Amino acid sequence: MHTLANIFVGIVACLHIYFLILEMFLWTKPKGLKVFGNTLEKAQATAVLAANQGLYNGFLAAGLIWGLAHSIPEFSFQIKIYFLACVVIAGIYGAYTVNRKILFVQALPAIMAMILILI
């Protein structure tokens, strides 16, 4: 179960690296425009905000990777739970304020990882 939990934590970390790339580097590119349903004009006007948001997603990914890499199991557990909780809260807030789809794309995988870690 420990390995499966860590696989899910790794998936959540990879998702947040992907979000970082989308928001920091592809926001005004065709892929970013398509994923977020923006026009080029809106994307250009909000690019700085998106890059800031992408940076925060990178911090979440870094924290999860730190939790996976830490050699002390008890501290690794605490790091993973903390950063997964941050992801869940961000996902719930994003679903409430931006798009309900965020609940399934961001929060649900983190909730699944948390459950696997806790059992």
C-alpha cells in the first residue's frame, strides 16, 4: 500500500509540474489557450497572474517531491500530508471560484493520495 500511495503522490506532483508549465510557459500559446479556454487577448492580459499561479503550483510539486524523497518515514508522512492538504484546499477553492472541473483534476487525485497514505 505504501508504494501505491507514493505512486499517487508522484502523480499529483507531476500534475502540478504540468500546471506550472501550462501557466508559466504555455499560457499564451495554442495549448494553453485551449486548456483554459482563453482568447489570446485575455491570455496576454493575464499572463503575469498565470505565471504567478504556475509558480505556486511548482512549490506544491516541490513539496510533494520532497516528501517522497525524505529518508525519515515519519517526517516524509507529515510533508506529504501537508502538501496534499494544500492541493486539496487549492482545488476546492478553484472549483468554487473558477471551474468545477478543478475539483476533479486537482483535488480528487490529492484526496485519493491522502486516503492511500492514511490507510
